[in-house]
Amino acid sequence: MADYLDATGILQQLVWMLRIAIAGICGGFIGYERESRKKSAGLRTHVIVAVSAALMIVLSKYGFQDVLGQYVRVDPSRIAAGTVAAIGFLGSGIIFFRNKNVSGVTTSAGIWATLGVGLAVGAGMYVVGICTTAIVVLVEVFLGRQGKVSHIIKDVYEIEIEYRYHQESRLVEQLKIELEQTYRCSILKFRTKRKGDTIQIYILVRTANGRALFQLAGFAESYPEIQKISI
């Protein structure tokens, strides 16, 4: 039977606490990057997830040694498996759908990765946990929408425009030229729908310069017949 109050037991618990602390540091690196971008889940959330994950795997592996015996068997992976399922509730609460765009997916994936980092470090796989932390942070820093190489990553955007019909208006032709030449967009879908005197235009574009699309408001000022433009 394990005795956690003797010198050996206390030393062993200190080693486990070191694992939990290292997991918290790794989670902090991931969370700091998210918080620096004003995301909903930041430093505190990621640290708590990593620390909790490390605690769960330590508890799952070593927490029942004092009850083990000939007639008692435990599954050392059971608690860890439960944390992987449970983290989905936290991750799903970060994902939002607004203005026809989904946001929070990367942060949610980061929390899931932070859980894995915590489990790895808690299990004593320090190299795996630290290297995974480095990979996750590098991906978030360089490959995100506002990352260092975001200018070469193309995303899809939906543009909706409503304007009053005018027979001599060249708005549609100029809009296509503006998107393709000024904003370097590839037009994936272009659809128009008429309701009385109002024309609705739905455009699906792919571009690496998505933030610049919001400057289309200046284009709208040149055409007073435009009633609404949304991206």
C-alpha cells in the first residue's frame, strides 16, 4: 500500500507537482498568444486547462495505488479519457457564428491542444508536451488570420450589397473590377436577386487581403444608389 506521508511519498508528490507546474507554463505560452490577440479564452483559461489536465492524468495514473490489490484493478487511462470528452463543452462555448462568419474555432482547437499538452506533461512526457506547445504557438503566431504570413493565406469571404436599380448604372461591372484588380480577389460565386426596385448582390470571394475588403465602404460612397454593404 502506498504511503504518501512519508519522505519518499512527499518527494514523489513534489515530482508530480513539478509536472503540473510545467504543464501550466506550457499552457501559459499558448494562452498568452491568444490573449494578445484579444480572444475570448486567454492566459488564465489555458493555464487552468493545462494544469487541470496534468492533475487528472497524475491522479489517473497514481491516485489509486493505495487501494490496489489482488481483487482491485483500475484503468489508469479512464480519467484522462474523460477529460478529453469533457473539454468539448468548454471548446464549443468559444465558437460563435455572427455576420455569416464562424469565429473562435482556432481558440477552441488551442484549448483542446492545451489539454493534450497537460496530459502529456502530467504523464512525464516532457519533450512531447514542450515541443507540442512550441508547434501550437508557432501555428497561431504565423498561420492565423492576423499572423506573420497571413498575407499568403487565402480565406473565403461573403459580400452582400443592396442597391436601387438604375438602368444606366455600371455598378456591377465596376464592382468586379474593384474586387479583382484592387483587392486581388478570386470571385467564386456571383449571384443577383431583384426585389422590386432593389437589387441584391451576393458575392463569394477568396483573398489573402481580407481586412482590406472593409475599405469597400469607400467604393460605396461613389455610388449613392447603394443602400447596404456587408462583409
